[in-house]
Amino acid sequence: MTGRWIEVADGVHARRYEELDLTVGLVVGADRCLVVDTRGDLEQGAELAAAVRELTPLPWSVVFTHAHFDHTWGTEAFGPCAVWAHEGCRAELTEYAEGARAKWIDYYREQGKAQTADAIARTTFVVPDHLFTDRTELDLGGRTAVLLHPGRAHTDHDVVVHVPDVDVLFAGDVVENAEHGFSAFSFSAESDLTAWPDTFDRLLELRPRVIVPGHGDPVDADFVRYHRHGLHELIALKAAMGRGETTEAAAVAASRYPSDVTLAALATP
Ligand SMILES: [Zn+2]
């Protein structure tokens, strides 16, 4: 269950995994490095920490793009370090992580992945200790990483990481590159479908050359523009259903996304 580094710019790396099609990141400065998300349990986190050490010996800090387990539960393996996140992420991890643990242990046992279930059972959650609400800058030595909350989208506490000197943006699950772009996991009760297009606009205003999604291979700005149209379609379908002008089946048939993705989007609050 190892990963594969992709150097998307000089000293800026995405790491891809088969498990959940996850993508995490690493930004290397002259003095420090920043790890973007830590995978889903202590063993996965240890694999990532060792992989980072193959690229750089520099001291690290961590940033969470959002609280979901596959992005945050590997942090224990990084030892004591600064862990950055939106303040809403801290509340989410403090209040819901223990309940989510049982859910994901069951999920992996049902999939026959006992080792992952056991690793989640043994994982200690690390709560972020460096919090912000809108924007903050980290000086990595000769390079700045800008952490910002672009608005509500996948969750109410999404954070993206902008590396302006090379025009790279780590977008967490605000951007997904599954087979059809969004996946059924993109949309949940925590998501804000209506706000999402404006959040995409805030990403596009940064004029990124490379956008690293939370799942799937890196994409470009045109990918985000295409799915911005897709979001507007989903919003319109949801509104038409709300007014009784269309049925769920007709909305699914009219959508550019597969039925499971469309139904997840229509079920958002
Ligand atoms: Zn997520």
C-alpha cells in the first residue's frame, strides 16, 4: 500500500495512492517543509512520513485540508509539530472523530481489509494547534505557502494551499478528479452545493497552473471551469426538484454526472 510521488513544480510534490485514490502533498522550502494532509491511520501516516524523508531532511509542519479521516488520521506518525487547519476543522475532529472511527473500522472490516481496520483502531487523533479562519502565510524559507479558506464547498472548513511562486494549488476535496470529476463522496450533509461555484471562483482568481485535488491526478483550471458549470447544473436541478418541476429520476437523467454522484448532490442540505 505504497504511494507514488509526482513533482508538479520544483520542490512541490503530490503523492498518489490507490487506497481511496487519495492525493496528499509536500511543499519544500529552503528551511522547512509543509505536508498537506497525512492519510487515514497511523500506519499510512508512517508510510507518508518515511516517503517525505526520502525527499527532504528539513523539519516539517502539517496542514489539514479538512477533517475527514483519510486526510488527517495519519498525523501521529509525524511526531510533535505544528498542525495547521481552519478552526472549524478542530471542532470537527474534537466532536466527531471518535464516532467516525467506529464507522470506518466497520467499513474496512466489511471490505476484508482487517489490517486497515486494526490500524484505525490503534490510531491516536491529533487535533490541529495552529488555527485560522480566512488566510495565513507560512514562510518555508525562500518560498511562501498561503493557507486559505476559499468558502464553503465540500465542508464548512475547507482549506486550500497556494504556492504562488510556482502557481500550484492544493485543493483538498474542494476539487476531486474521480472518473467523472466529482464522486459520491464529494457531497454529504456537510457540503454546501450552492456556495461551491463561488468557492471555485476564488480558486480560479489565484490563476493556478496546477491544481492538486484531494483524490485523483492533478488537473488544470479548465477542469475546474468545466465542473463549475456542472455545479450550476446540479444547483438548477435541485431547485427544480424543490419547486416540483422535475422528478429525481428526470434530474438524474439530465445530469452530466453518474446517478450516484447526482443523487449525493441532490441530497445535500
Ligand atoms: Zn473529504
